[in-house]
Amino acid sequence: MRLRVLISILAVLLVLLQYRLWVGDGSLGDLHRLRGEVKSQQATNEQVKERNRALAGEVKDLKHGLAAIEERARSELGMVKKDETFYQVVEGKAATKSTTPPEQKQAPAQTPPDSESQAQTKAQP
């Protein structure tokens, strides 16, 4: 009888430990989820490191080189050098819009092509 009680207690203990392993806090599911989060965070860290390297290079250029400063002044501030002419090319619908009012856009009524061609031939000598 004692052996049965001992086996029952051990079986219950084993079930409780297995429950915690599969479902509870720190389970295999949590471990898998955390590994995924770590991989995602590592990828984000690599992107940020690359951005930091690029920014460090840009800071170095701005501190030591005039070409980078000139490029920034031209692109971001729209500055031009002395005795330099700036041309801006505008493309798209804004460049092709007409400013005439709609009532002036309508062409007068045209005559049929046959009578028009006859009128032109009579006018020519």
C-alpha cells in the first residue's frame, strides 16, 4: 500500500513538472518565442549599426571636407555659387496647363470638309 501511495505521489509530481515544461512559465513555447524575438532584435541592431556607420562617415566628411558642406548647402538649402545660374525644370501637368478661360477654348463651328475644300479651291487662282 505504501508503494502505491509513493508511486501515485511520484506520478502527480511528474505530471506537474511536465505541465510546467510544456505549458507553464519558462516553457518550450516561451523559449521558442524568445529566440524569435532575439533574432528580430539582432536584425534591427545590425540595421541601426549600419546607419550609425553611415552617419559617422557623414559627420567625418562634414568636419573635414568642404565638398560635403557644399553638397548639403546645394541640396537642402538651395544655395548656388556666385556667378552661377540656377535652372529649375518643371515637369508634369502643372507645366502644360493653359490659363485661358474655358469659354475661349471652344473653337468656332467648322463647316463640313467637302464644302471647306471647295471654298479653298475656288479661292486659289
